[in-house]
Amino acid sequence: MTSQTITPGTGLASPATLCTCWPGATVWLTGLPSSGKTTVARATAELLRRRGRRVEVLDGDEVRRTLSAGLGYSREDRNSNVERIGRVAQVLARNGVTVLVPVIAPYAASRDLVRSWHRESRTEFLEVHVAAPVEVCSERDVKGLYARRDAGEISGLTGVDDPYEEPAAPDLRIDSHTESVDRSAARLLALLVDGGLA
């Protein structure tokens, strides 16, 4: 068992805070745009860090600007984006990191493919459906996507004029329109604890 902590002001590791005594895992938070995926992921990451866990959040928007720069929003490109993120998550998870992935991943087949990669490497993969009605998501409209779609500036918005395939049997369903972020994060942490992953 090894553990690390960052010495203030140095960015260098010293013994005792970041525990590597737990197995890594990928937690994929799927849901419509503005359903609350990233908010829940970041709140859960903070809870895990307080417990000394090594955590990464692979935010979909950030990955789109970097690893998946140049991809569009066709079905093929969406699948490529999910596969790229899935490969990165798999590598991190099998090396003891808890990876939270708030990415829409609208097609069940691409999520299942990423799950199969984790299964092959004997790495845990949990699917969390952050569920909220499209009407609620369009009111939140965190990134202005619904407004742009209504104005005719964009098309192919997931859940509106492009398909979103809900998970048939997610490991956890979070109804983000009826429960608080703190409650959602606590439930997700409990899922990891119950599975021996935190």
C-alpha cells in the first residue's frame, strides 16, 4: 500500500494523503445536455478527495477542446469521442484512479463498448444516469444550446432532434431535477463505498 500527499508550495508528493490502496474505477455519468452531469461529478470528486482518493474528472467539454478537437457531431464522430475518452479512462482506472466521466455518450452501443474494454482489463465500470426531463434541461440551458437550437443556429441537439438512448439498467439513477447536488454526490459516493471502490 502506498499513499501520497502534496507538500504545500512545492507540488511534490510526500507520504499520507492520496491513497492508492483502493482499486480504480470509471464512473460514466450519462444524461442530456444540462442534466447536471458535470456538477454531480465535481461534487463527488471533492468527496472522494476528502477521503484521500486519487480522482480525475474527464469533462466532455474540455475533452472536445483537446483530445477530440476536430470531431463534429455526426454519429460516427460522437462514437469516436466516446471511444477516445473511454480509452483514457480505462488506463487511469486500471492504475488506481477513480475516473468520473460526465459525458453525454448518447448511444448505448458506444457505452457498452467502453464497458467491455474495462471488463477485459478487469477494471470496474459503473454507469450512472443523471436523469432530468428535457423541459427542465432546456430551462437550465447551462451552455445556451437549447436557445441556439430554438433560434435555428444549431441542429442535432441530443434529446431534441438527435437521439439519446437512456441506459436500460444503470448502476445508479440520479433524478437531478428532484434532489440536491449534495444528495446526488452522497448517493454516488455510497455506490462506490458499497462496491469496495472508495
